[in-house]
Amino acid sequence: MTARAIPAPSRFAWPWLDRGGRVSALRIAVLVALTSPALVLLALLAGGDLGPEPWKQATREAGSHAAHILLISLAVTPLRWVAGWPKAATLRRMVGLAALAYALLHLALYAGHLAWDLWAVAKEIALRVYLTLGFVVLLGLCVLGWTSTDRAQARLGRRWKRLHRWVYALSAAAVLHAFLQSRARADSAVVLAGCWIWLMLWRLLPGEHRARPLALAGLAVAAAVATAVVEFVWYGAATNLPAARILAANLDLAAGLRPAQGILLAGLAVALLPLPRLLRPARA
Ligand code: HEM
């Protein structure tokens, strides 16, 4: 029996180095963009600038960053196709690990909110469905983070891809966790849901349409409609608010930017990204 070759630890270990071991300005920029929200948040917390319930506010913001960065990690592949930027793929691991780091920070801040009473934290997680769900997502992200190395990828072979596809379900569960804690102020959860829907619908597009402006514009409309439906269902099923009036506000420009409209505008902006490449004269 031949032993499977385990690659030597790669020189990719430091986040600011590229695969060739060179310092990369792009990776440094992404690293700064990923770490600065945490540094700002911790500075605000230490300075007592987070309102009357600083730990609660910090918990909420860290959770929001975790979910957004998780969705950004799912946007790396579309970005690669739509913007014709293959280098984007080299950033995915860093972005995914940042999502995990923010989720861990979110849990640590929640423990701080409960005065570091870990027994109370465990009890709350066991008793409240939305916290149990968040905990399951966190465990899943830990597994994906642990197996994100080159070595684990080589060891797991084909199973690695199957394992890492769980990120779709985990991100959906993270969005549900955000909805369940939001109750009647669900705008940010609806935005997360809209982004998740766009990212999943994009993956359903046939390969040849994934970077076509017209297909992407259609996708923007479909994701916006689905976002409005999710919002309607949420308010109708989980709150006493007038869901039909909230749905109608999507057609009223005077009502302020609704989540579904934001998804439509963002989706249409993405649809413009392939244009410079398509309009560039073809080389002889
Ligand atoms: C053990 C795991 C977790 C615990 C105990 C937990 C706890 C909480 C709590 C207590 C809140 C509500 C804060 C408040 O308004 O009172 C919250 C909100 C939230 N959490 Fe978690 N969470 C966990 C895991 C996660 C994970 C893994 C993610 C995403 C990857 C996440 C994303 C969010 C988001 C997006 C919100 C809503 C933030 C907002 O209001 O804008 N959470 N979480």
C-alpha cells in the first residue's frame, strides 16, 4: 500500500505572503480591511463609547461583521467570474478565517455581556433556539477553519470539497440566527438574506451566463423579488407588524431605501462589472 503524500507545510502561512512567499500589497490591504472593524469595535468598547449596553452592542456588531464577512467569502467565486479577476480566489481562505475569528469574538463578547459567567452562557445557548443555532454555525465554521489548510485539503482529497460545501447551509443558518434575534427590526437580517439569495442564485446560473450583464441584471431582479418575499413572510409570520404595508413600501420611493431595493441596486451594479472587459477591443 502506498502512503498518501502529505505536502510540507506551505510558505503561505503568514496572511501577508503570497504563495511564492513574497509580501503582497493586495493581501496586506485585505488583511487591514478585515481586521480594522474588530480593532475599532474593541477601541470603542474600551473607551465606553458603545451606548448604555456596551457589551450587548459590541456582541451585535461583531455578529453582524461575522455574517457579512462569511457572505463576502461566498462572493469570492462570483467576483472572480464577473470581474474576470482570478486572483480573488487566493483571498478566500483569509476571508473565511476572518469570518470565523469574528464569530469567536462575537461569542467572547456575549460572554462579557453575561459578566464572564460561562455557566450562564452555556445555559442560554442550550435554552434559546436562536443561540443554539448560532452555536451550531460556530462549530461548523470551526471545522471548516480547521480543515482549511493545504495539508488538510490534500489529506481529505475529494471529501474536502464536499465538506466545505457545508458553508452554504452554515451561512443560511447564520442568516436565520440573525432573523430570530431581530424580531420586529429585521432590516439588516433581510439584507443578509438578500445577499445570500443572490449568491445562491448566481451559483445556479449555467456557466456561460455567469458573467453576462443581461443574465446578472435578471439575477438582480430575481434576488430583489425573493428578498421582498422573505421580508413579507418574516413580518407576516413572526411579528404583529403590517407585512402587506411593508411589502408595498418596496414600490414607494419616498419610503426610504428598503432592503429589496438595496439588493436590486447592488445586483445591477454587479451586472455592470463585466462591461469594461466586454467592450475592450478583441486582440487580433
Ligand atoms: C455560540 C454562538 C453564538 C452566540 C452565543 C450568539 C449570540 C448572539 C446574540 C446574543 C445576539 C443578539 C445581540 C442582541 O441584540 O442582543 C446575536 C446576534 C447576531 N449574531 Fe450571533 N451568536 C452566535 C453565533 C453567531 C454566528 C456564528 C454568526 C455568524 C456567522 C452570528 C451572527 C449574528 C448576527 C448577524 C446577529 C445580528 C446582529 C445585528 O443585530 O445586526 N452569530 N448573536
